[in-house]
Amino acid sequence: QVQLVESGGGLVQAGGSLRLSCAASGRTFSSSAMGWFRQAPGKEREFAAGISRSGANTNYPDSVKGRFTISRDNAKNMVYLQMNSLKPEDTAVYYCAAVPWSSSGVPRAPSTYTYWGQGTQVSVSS
């Protein structure tokens, strides 16, 4: 079992930064691939960043590459998403998600993830 709680969302101006945090509980955290997904109004949930169970591998879509950084601290059961140079199109609800007992890879499909947080709103004004 993995329970996830996100925090750190808010309203920022374009070009600003935010750091999202995801606090996880459960024995399987260190064996779980973790991902951040986002969903804007009227759009499908999309992959924003992912990290393998050990942290050795990360994955980003082109839309955020170079601006977002995902990291994890397995000793603290925490996952982070550092977001820099934010753009209005980054506006969405951001969700933390987990794949327990994962391989070393980082899946991108939302359907692959079995545990989800409730989300935190990120709004970027122009």
C-alpha cells in the first residue's frame, strides 16, 4: 500500500518557480517508480515527469525538459518536482502517482500507475 499527499502548488507569474512535494507512506515506496502527472481543464491527464525506484533513471516530456526536475529521497519517502521558468501552459492540477514493485523503467501512461494523490493546483499567470 502506498498513500500519497501532494503539496506546494500555488499561483505564480510566468517565469517563476515552484517546488512540489509528495509525501508517501507504505513499505513499497523504495520499490515504486514515481511520476508526476498534470491535467488542465478539458484535457487528458498527461505525463510531466517520472523517476525510477532507485532514482537512477528519470523521464520528461519535451514540453518540460530543461525546466522541471524530479527527484526522490527514499530515506524520507519523499518525491519532489522542481519547476522553473514556468509558463501559462503549465497551469494544471498536478498529481503524484506510484507504481509499486516496479521495474527499473519509468512508464509514461497514467493507466500504469495504481496509486494517486489528490492533486495540487498550479496556476501560472501571463
